[in-house]
Amino acid sequence: MASPSNFPVRSGLSVDRIQVPHFPDGEGASDFRAFHDLGVAHQLELWGSTDRCATFAESVTFWQGNEYEERQVYLARVDGVVAGSGTLTLPLSENTTTAGMDVLVDAAFRRRGLGTMILEVLERAARERGRTSFDGYCEEPIEPVLAGEALLEAKSGTGGVPLAAASTQFAVRHGYSLEQVETSSLLSLPVDETHLAGLEAVASQRAAGYSVIGWQDRCPDKLVDAFAKLKSLMSTEVPIAGLGWEGEDWDAARVRREEFTWQASGIDPIVAVARHDGTGELAAYTVLTHRSALPAVVNQEDTLVAPSHRGHNLGMLIKVANLRRAERHWPEATSVMTWNANENRHMLAINIALGFKPSGFEGEWQKRLG
């Protein structure tokens, strides 16, 4: 258990590291509840719903961290009143010179420099741990982009974020550069079966020699090593623009850790995998997750086709299979939410063909010291 560290900022203002409880009603739950509620309020302000929120149980489990990533949570107070929050993530296995940070200020306390104070605390803590590259993410609804507002272009050369957005101005003012933009998209459920069948028929013709298999909750023991190999590729074979991240090393233990975390968080995953019939090699995978506490929304997690198996429409094949399974397992769900880097044209094309519609974007920012 980490001891909270206090950072007095000026008279009446403070930014304090708080304890993450070991379970939802455990020690430290009151402060952590304030942190969680602040995030929920922000999501309601930004999107008008809690569809993109983590549940409280999910948040507790995630921010405890694990052997692969340390995670710290901070609360900002003005005269004892919670006014903002900050989070710091510190990778422990790979990317050990990087730190992820997020700053949130309650609407009633904005434009007072509190966000800058929170960021200073996070950056100081990251530097003390030897981190020299700081990452941050800011999500916004799609409407300003569709309305043609002036954009700050990403260094990747694909996509941009509204120049006038408060998140853009904050990031630029503090020395962060926009490396990449991701588009978030929504697919309404259920998907017309005739449409899915047509996409599947075309994909199946090009995917001759491959079979689709799947599981729910836990990867079969006989497949977990091969699945871990695919998970490692996910960190190296997707567009990362100039972010410069190292690949992640996945093994069976890391797969089981993720599965345990999902189970403890109330998250139900389903996985579809394409297997090469001739060799038995796992060639592609896709994951959907669902939370019974937020039953209307399904989240599209990873989708990857191994480089040596591309060109066979495996991405479409496994996505169609998993969407059908999602509709059977979670009949109360009304939409699927996904995110794709703007330069990932192939995966975006698959999602567009399935019927996904853009709903928002996420700016991926980075600041490098020295």
C-alpha cells in the first residue's frame, strides 16, 4: 500500500496522492470515490452519458496497478473541497522511461491554474522515477471536426484536433506535441444479418484454409502460449506514429493476469481467433468486452492480423463472428464502441463496411525531456 504524498501548492490549494482501496468499500474508498465521481461527472458533461465510463469496481481494480504497471491517483482540493484529479501510470516491464498522465479539473474550478498545478505534480513525480517521456490523451466529441473548425494537425500526418479546444490549448501550452489522432466510432446493434452474411461470404472466400474458433472469459490452456504471441504483436504491429513505444512481451502469465483483472472488474470478454488449418498457427484475433453494470455498451478491444497472414480478409471474418456472438451473449447491448488510429486505414475500412459511424476522436500527446 502506497502512502499518500502531499504536495502543498499554495495557500488553500493542495494536490495529494491518495490510496487506492483493495476493494470497493475498503480503506481509502471515500477519497477514491471522489476521484471516480469526478471522472463520471466529466464524462456526462462531455458526452451526455456514462457509456464511456469505467464502473467503480472496474476503476478500483485498474488503479491498484500490477506487476506490469504502477498506477498512482491524486486529488486536488481547494479549501478542502475536491476540485480536480490527476493520474500517473508508470510501465514496469517495457517503456520504463515513459509515464502516462491525465489531468482533470472540475468545471467550477477551471481557469484558475489548477490544471497546471496538478500537471506539475505529476511531471515531478515522473522525473523522480527517471521518466523522460510523458504521454497524455484527450478525447472530444466529433462535432467540432465535422463542423470544419480549425485543426492542429497530428505529426503522423493524418487527422487533427480542434485548435480552439481547451484540451488542445492546455497540452500545447505545457510543451506537449500531438503525435497521433484516433477516431472513436459506434456501431448500432443488432446489425442486419443479411449485411453480416454478405460480408462473411466475401471474407470466407479469401480466407480458405483458415477456421474461426473462440472462447469466453478464459483462453483455453492449449492455446494460451500462441495467444500470448499474438498479444505481443499487438504492441508492435499497430500504428504508433512517433510515440516511440517499445513492444510488450506477453506470455501466458500476462494473459492470465489480464483475464483475472477483467473478472475482478466485472468485465466479460469474448474472443474470436482465426487459426491456419495447415499449421495450427493462430493468425488473427479480436476481443469484445461487456459490463453488466453498463449493459447497453460493448467495447471493441484489440483486433490484430499477424503480418504473415494478412491479405486473406481475416480481420473481417473474425469481427463478423465475434459480433454475432456478442448479440447472442449480450442481447441487451445496443451499440459497440471502437477506436482506431487515423492512419490505420485498413482497419477503419473494415469498421466502416460493418457500419461503424464516427462519434469522437482522441488526441495522443507526448512531451520528451532533453
